[in-house]
Amino acid sequence: MAKKARQRISYVLELDHSSSGGHRLGVNGLAVDRDNAILDGVICAWDLNLDLNNQCDYDRASSQTRKPQPTTKFRASAQAHTHWVNDIVLASNNTALVSASSDLTVKVWRPELGETEPHTIGQHADYVKCVATPSSADWVASGGLDRKIYLWDLNGKGKSLEIDVKGEDVSEKASVYAMSVNRNILASGGPESIVRLWDPKSGKRITKLVGHTDNVRAILMNEAGDTVMTASSDQTVKVWSVTAGRCVYTLTMHNDSVWSLFSEHPELAVFYSSDRSGLIVKTDTRGTVEMDEGLSVAVAQEHDGVSKLVACGDYIWSATSSSSINRWTNVETGPNAQLPEPFRLLRAGNPFSRSRKPSITPDDEQRKNEIPVKSILRISNTAAFPPELDGSSESNLTPSIAPRKGPEIVVDPVAPTIEPIHHLPEETVEGQNGLVKHKLLNDRRRVLTLDTAGDVLLWDLIRCEVIQRFGKKHLEDVEPEVNSLEAVAPWCSIDTSSGNLTVVLEPFNCFDAEMYADDLILAEPVDFREDQRINLGRWILRYLFAKLVDEEIRRDEAHRQKLNEGVEKRQAAIRLNPPTSIPIPTTNAQGWEPSDSPVATPRANGANFPMTPGLGIGVATPASILLGISENAATPASPLDKPSAPQLNRSSGEDYFSGGISSADAAVKPPMTLVTADQPPAKEEAPKTPIETKEKEKDNAKSPSTPFGKKFRMGMSFGTKKLGRSASTNIEKPPATEEKPEENKSESSSNHEKEIDDNFRGVIQKIHNDYEKQLLEAPDNFIETKITPALPIDAPVLKLPSGTKVIIQEETSGGSANLYRGTVMSVGVDADIIEEKAPVWLGEVLLTNTIPQKEPVKVSFVLHPWKDSLPSIATADGNNRLNANRMLRVKKILAYVAERIDPTCEDPEPGALKPEEYLELYCNEQLLPNTMSLATLRAHIWKGGSDVVLYYKANGRKEIPRELPKPGGEEPTASDAGGLPAAVAIPPPIATVG
């Protein structure tokens, strides 16, 4: 079976005023539904409340004098994609809207049919740049950077045709940036500067059109399919004859890269164009013999480059890098166009113009409606119209100007003299402020963002809300004010490419980051364990899918109720025929039954206590022989052991600080058996290499108990007793395995062979299989639920905003594809979809509170007394190099030191000072806060890659002897950890050595 693609979870934080509608970043696509007066954006819809069926027959003077009234009303919106939407098109007689996105998908949205969310009809291997469809067709074509054109069925039948667009010289330039299509011809263009024509029925190439010198940005095709119009970054618009296979006109009315074309005329006789400078041009060639005899007018000037424009009725809409859309009044360029006198005389020379009836308009009205001279553009270099205008010579206004002077006018830099008719739009469809920049802070729980309005916001990634606003400032100026001195493992990535704040959780690291529970500020207090840590990934996932967990618990109850009905019937039968004897279950000395459960459940008598793995301080080999070993090498977690005798009040082999920093994820290891103190320790030969040393330490780590654990109530034992004392030895014995009867083996085998889906549903299937197994083993016992989500002590209650979006994605060759999209409120309703689409690891986290186990990252450090003011904890050979979990706090290091240098630490008096109250720890001559972790210390204080050097000293609140009492009458015994003597200043490793 092929390896399943990696899946990730993303969530999108709800921005302010999301309900008011509108875009947040630049608009890349526009389409107008003439019949319903709807403007569709990327992807928002507005009711225009305009009559779009009238032609441009209006009084421009009166339209300029009346006060513009906003008429557009927001209709609906859909967050269809997770990346930029590059193009949209209306399809199926304007009943469907198709969008193309950089998230690799092509989606269709039918709001008129009640669809609230778009659905995917196709996918590319790279960014999808354009879509096109013929009128009344049931398919749409899409092109992208993967150099492919696909035809997709709009009714969900998938791909109907694939065209491989191969570049001739440089294949990478064959990306498709622009398309136009009718039922018989499909035209495509891109960075290759070549326009290619294809047969949309067979996918075969018809011909290619060569002539542009830069990227082809837009393509139009007439209804007959014999004329193609293209716009390019080479500042030209070209008109091509498909039958002749060549360019017939090159139009040069633009002085910048032409980005967009639009026309509703069946023969493209009236078309609109826009360029990178923001100029919007209308060109009318109706009634002319040659196209360059037409009229080209500068209608409006935008502040930014116009990426898309559409025209309908008396209006033009333009889209730019702004989130707003502007509506401009159209300009009459037909028979009733009011031109300056010399222009009218020149056009009167055209036979078609003389055949028309001249418009009769009063002089004063004519002057108001007249198109300004500076707004009329030369349509091409060879055009005779308009004539050269020079205020110093009246002869330039006569029609006797030779056409060859046209190029001289174009060569002369006259671009600044262009005066567009409209400087201000008649209406602006306001957008919203989108996010354009972000900075993740050191705690990796907060992020600063900058939006298009220049406002800086501080977000909480766990609570999914804005927690502080700074107004219009530079993000770099705000960062020092709010950043903290922390070092937290990476657990998420941030994306603002869609204008929203998107948090992405990957399975390989989303459970790596933790925070201490005592750093939380909660509305409702929770009784946390001492130094308990909260896993950030598990915390946020628990409440992103809280409704899903509730739904799965409800379904589980219904399933168990059916199973327990049979149990009730059997119990009723037993009551009718009671047994003659009752078996008494065996118990151990502690009074609780042994269990093979992998979950360490806290007991009221403290017999079994949950521990955090890998939080001990272990002896590390001297640095001189560890040059090839990584400083952050992780070591296995310490075992959690059950007591084997009633007189023992501590379990052996536990982590040094595991009781203080508890976690429910520690794996249970086989129990260890203590050997009596008078048993001689096993002799060890000194290993010759660091690797051998590690293996010896792992195999022979000693864990006798000390009173220090009592003092701090950690429920654990330590590596040695007081300095200078000998310690007993632990020998780990393999647990005895009980042979199962043959029938149990067969049952287990058949249960194991049951097929489990490789998705979220597979976790539910495993739980149901356990229920069936339990019924087989104990048919008279009721089935208890095995769905155990994280409790508030591990994941404090969060009330996330209802609009927080949840997305399940899958990796593809070119990026990622959406498998599911919903909100925190809809995940329960969509339980069936999520069970099918979501990964196994998500089901395990949500339903069984199980996260993937990883070896803890450790930090190596060296402990010295400050100027020899206190006893050293180094061994006789000077080895004082230790290592511990990166999350270990300074106060725990001080407790470790206190146990070894303070004679009174073994049996403290009531109310005695804690070690962190009379000891201090320094690094680089800086006093370290007691709550600082080793990771933070190394990243922000030590700032180096070698072992962290720490110094401990007394603050004077408690007197500590400068010398340790020498042991009396005790022979030092060989240590199990690397052969070090036990009666020296440093004990053997407490946890497994890294």
C-alpha cells in the first residue's frame, strides 16, 4: 500500500468586523452578472442595485453634478481558499462562480442554489493562475504554473481533458498566465511570450502566434473564434488573425505593462484595457475600416496597477492591490461622442462617420460633455487620429497632418500630458484591512501583526483573539515592548498570505512546545500539580475540535448502550440462577489489583503516580571525551515503577524531578526489584570509550532513595544518599510473562487481523474492537468508555471565537490541498467527514489523550561554587558536567545542589527555607530567576553552543559549611555509573545519561 501523504491541521483566527464583508488584500478577479446586478469578487458578492442593461446613452455633465450615492450592498462571501485567489469566472449561465488559487485548487461556488461553501472540482501541481469557460458550457478550463491546462466538468465528474503546454526553448517559461476559450478554440499565453491555440475537444495544438516580446498577461477571443486579442508586459495590445496565423494590428495606447483586457462586444470592436501605472482605457473601433482609425480614451487613473477590470452598462469596475473596488462612470465613444472640433472634422473624413446623423447639442452643454483633448490617446504608432496638437500652431488642428508623424509623437515623451476623464471614482466598494506582516514572539504563543491600514495588533494564538492594539506604529518598534525572555520549542508556523492569521500545525513538531501551568492566567482557577506543564499543541487541538469530541462521546455512549443491553440481559439471567460460590480476586500488598494498562492513573494512596519523562539531572561524561556527541542529544525517559513491597514509601528508578513536573504521557516501564543493601554490588570494568560509558550508565543506573524526595513531596528517589555515603544497587529484572491459553491467543489473533482504517475513524474502530474483546473476556461486565479526552488539568478550558476556521490539509507535490474546511462550531456536525479525512494522530490526541512520544531534548551544563564559597559537587577527577531536560527550571537545579552540600537538607525542620530561598544561581555574572528554564538560559543568557557554565552561591539567609563532613568508617564502593566511586562529591546518574 502506498504511503499516505502527511496531513496537517490549520486554524484561521477571526479578524475584526469579519461579518461586514469585503476583501482584505488586493483583488485579482472581477465578474459581473448583468441580469442580477451582482458583482463577484475574490470571493465576495455585492448587490449593485443598478440597471446594467442600458447602453452608454447618458448625460455626463448631469452625472458629474449630482452627488454620488453609494448603492452597492454586500451580499455574501466565501473563504474558499487558503492562499491567493488568482482568477474567477462566471459559468453555467452565471449560476456558478469558478475560482483559481495559489493553493493549487479550482473551486466552484453556487450561492444561488444555497451553497454556503465552495467545493473543489480540480487540482493542479502548482499555482493555478487563470480560469476560462465558454458561455452556457458545462466545463471550465484552468491553467497554472505546472505548465498544464485542464478541463474540468462543473457537475463534479472531474477532469475531462489535460493539455501539456511544453515550452520550446525554456520549458520553465511554458507556465499559463492567461487564457480565453470558446467551444472550438482555446488560447493560452504566459512568460514564453507566445500565444498557443488548442483544440479543447482533442487537446491538440492548432497553431502558435509569435510576436510579443514579454509575458502575455491577458487574452480575449471573438465569438466566431477567428480573432484573438492579447495584452502583454511589452506595453502593447496585439490583434491576431487565427486564419492567417499572424498579427494584424499592434496597438500602443499604453506606456506601461498592459495587465488586463475586457470586452463584451462579439467582435471585440469595443474593449477596455488597463496597465501597471493604473491607467484605464476604453477603445472603440466600431464603424472603422482599419482598427487604428478607432477612438481610444483615457477613462480613469487608479493609484495602483489595475489587475482586473470589468464594464457593464454605464459603469466600469477596477481591482488593484487595494482591498477596495472602485466604480467609474463609463464614457460615450459611439456616434454621440462629444469630441473637440478638430477631432470631429478629422473623423468626418471617414465615410462611415459622414453617413451618420450628427448630434445636435447646445454649445454650453456640448462643452460640458466634450471629451478633453488630453484624454484622447493615439491607438497605434501609425494612426492618423488624433492629430498632433500643439497650442502654438493652429495648423496642427487641421486634418492635413501626414500619418507618418505619428511615430514622432509617440517617441516624444508625452505620457505626462495624458489627462484621464475621471480622477475620482463614482463609488468605492470598501474592503477591510488585511494582514501583510507578522512577527512570532519568543514565547511562541503570541504574534504581532501589521495590517494594510498600518495598525499593529498583538494576538494570542491559544485563545485565538487580539489581546492588545498599538495603533499605527512600526512593528519593529512595538516588538521590544512586548517580547519576553523565553526559549520555546517551535510548534507551529504562521501564514498571513491570505490577509488572515493562519496557524499551521504539523504532526512532527506540534507537540514539542510546553509551558508551565503556573504561568497561565485563567478565568477559573485549576488545582495544578507542582511545576506541571501544559502541552501547547494538545491544548489548542482539544478546543478547536471540542464539538467533535462531544459528538464522538455521544456516539460512543449510544454504541456502548447497545452493547450493555446484552450484558443486562445476561446479568438478569444470572440473578435468576445465582452462582453457588463467589471467587475472590487476588490483590497485592498495596490493596489494588495489578493492571497491564499503559496509562499510569493517579491513586488516592499514592501507590501509582504520573511522572514526566526525562526530567532528571544526570552525570555527563567530561567534555574532553564527548566532542563528537551532540549537546542536545535526547535520552530515553525514566521508567515509572510500582512499589514492590509495602514498607517502601518511594519507588525506585523514578526521575529526579518527575513528580514536580507531571505529565500524563509518561510510558510505564516494567517494574524493578530492589536488592537488599547487604548484597554486594556487581563489579564493572571501566569502559574504554564514551559509547561504552553510556551503555554502562544506561544498564547500571542506581536509584536509592533519599529524604530529599520527602522534603519536596516528589514521590521519587534519587541517585545517592547524602554525600559520602554508600548506596544500595538496583537490578532490573524482566517482568514475568504469563502464558495465555490457546483460545485467548486465537481470539487475540483474530482481533488483530481486523482491518483498521488509516484515518481518524481507525482510532474509533480500535476502541470498538477493545469493547468486543472485553465482552469476550468478561461478558457479564458492563462496558466502560475508552474515550478519554484531555481533562482541564492537562488542557485548561478555552472558549474560542465561534468564527475560528479549522482546516485539514494534505501535502501534495506542489504544496497542500484542503481535505476539510469548517469552524469550531461546525466540526461536530461534520463528524463523519472529519472521521474520513482527518489523520490517525489527531484521533489519538482527541479521543485517547495520546500524543506521539519523543525523546526529551537535554541541555548539558557545568556547576561550580561561586569563588569556592561553597563545597564543590564535582567528583574526585573533577567531573561536574551534568545534563537535564531543556525545560528544567533554575529552582530545581538549586534543589539538586542543596541536597549535596546542605547537611540539614536531609531532614528539614517545619518552616525551613527552600533551597531557592537561600541559594542563588549565576550565569555570565547574571542572577538567574528561579523560574527560568535551561532552554531560555542557554538561548538568552549563555548564548553559546558549548556546555552552559553555572555558579551557585549562598545569599546569606542560611549558613552552609564550606567543607562537607568526611565519611567515617565507610569504604567507598564502586559505582555502577561509569565506575565512579560512590563516596565522592558527585553521585552516579539519576536519570539516563545523554
